[in-house]
Amino acid sequence: MTTAPAAVTAVPVYRVAPHPGPESEVTVTARCMDGGCGWESEPVPRPETGAADCAAHTAATGHAVFAVLVEYVALVTATFGGEEGSG
């Protein structure tokens, strides 16, 4: 007798180093990879919200494969030793 595998809950972990400044932001989007499904999440600023959107889509449709994009705007400054403009 064959039994179905137990349900597995996956919790994504994203580590994004924060960048200073009000211009810095994280955006998470996802799209369903089930053939023919056109579902895409709205862009959200928190990875756990994006994961919840995917989980809700899976619960409603049974689709379980997503392309997830974590994108962020980084405001980066560089400080060099010595005189300004040298090197």
C-alpha cells in the first residue's frame, strides 16, 4: 500500500543588509509558474507578506511553484582614505 507524502510547510528566509537613507527600499514580487496560470503578486515591501501571498494562491489553486524576485534599492556611499580625489 502506498501513502501520500506528508504536507511540508516551507518558510523562506531572506537576509537583506539594510542600507541607510529613506530612498532604500525592498520590494518582493512573485508569479505562479504553473503552466498557463497568470497569477502575479502585487509588489510588497516585506518578504513574509510575499510568502503569505504565495501560500494563499497555493491554498486556492494547488499551484506550488513560484518565481520570486527580491529587489532592493541601495543607496551606497564610499569613503576613501587620504586626500579627496587621490588614488
